[in-house]
Amino acid sequence: MTNNDILRRVRYALDLKDAQSLAIFSLGGIKIDEAQLLALLAKEEDDNYHSCSNEQLLGFLNGLVLQERGPRQGGPAPKADLAEPINNQVFKKLRVALQLKEEDILNLLSLAGFVVRKPELTSLFRKPDHKHFKACGDQFLRNFLQGLALQRRHGGEAEPDTSLKAE
């Protein structure tokens, strides 16, 4: 999955409008205008498509954490860890922003028809140098975002959105 795919899926799952997305980018320290946002949201085959950098995506997610949880008390703002795979960072930041517990995440994954055991899940949240660390694959993140969309937009009752299926 590309960073653009992740950005589009997060916006869809959380039902964020353009103005809200711009405000979140700003909270995360990323200055973009509406035209740049639309270029990040465009499909790869569109003429105005622009690739979303790791810095932009993580800035957006940091802004989402700030919007949902407020500023961190007594500590520095979160920074990107270049040693950690981007999917793991996305997953961690969404977990923090949405205040999800392990059971919540397992439920979201099961909504998308993706069954995972608890040890598999906890391995994704470990530090990269830990012996039980596991990189978060595209399929795992895709199913998590699909489950999130089903829960947030459809109350967990609707069938999976076919537009969110793997390309």
C-alpha cells in the first residue's frame, strides 16, 4: 500500500472532510493547501497525483493524535522512527489517536474478516530491535482500516466496501 492509499483510507474510515484534513495536517506541522491535499488524495493515474511522503503521512497522523487526544503532557511531540517500518508507525499512531485497546483492534480486524491472535497483534507494537517484533504487512493494515471504516461509517453492520479491497 502506498502512503496515498493509507491517507485515503484513514480519511474514509474517519469520514474526514477536506477542511478537517487540512487542519489535521496543520496540527501535525505539515503546511499544505487544498490543491496539494487533492493531489495527495488523487489516484495514481490522475494528472494531478502527487506522492505522499512518509513525513507528510506521519505528520497527518501526529496531527490526528493531537486533535483526538490533545498535546502530550510533560514530553516532546512524537517523532518518526526511521528504523521502524511505516505500516507499524501508522498502526501505532492510529491506535493512540483512537484510544484503541487490543480487544478493540481484534474486533476491528474480525469485522473485516481477518482473524488474528493476540500475540500476533502485540508483536506489531514492539520496538524493531525486539526479538518478537514483526513488521506490519500491507494486508494487515488494509484489513484494520477496512474494519475501522465498517465500524465508524456503518456501525459494524455493513458488508465490506469493495472499493477498499486490495488492488
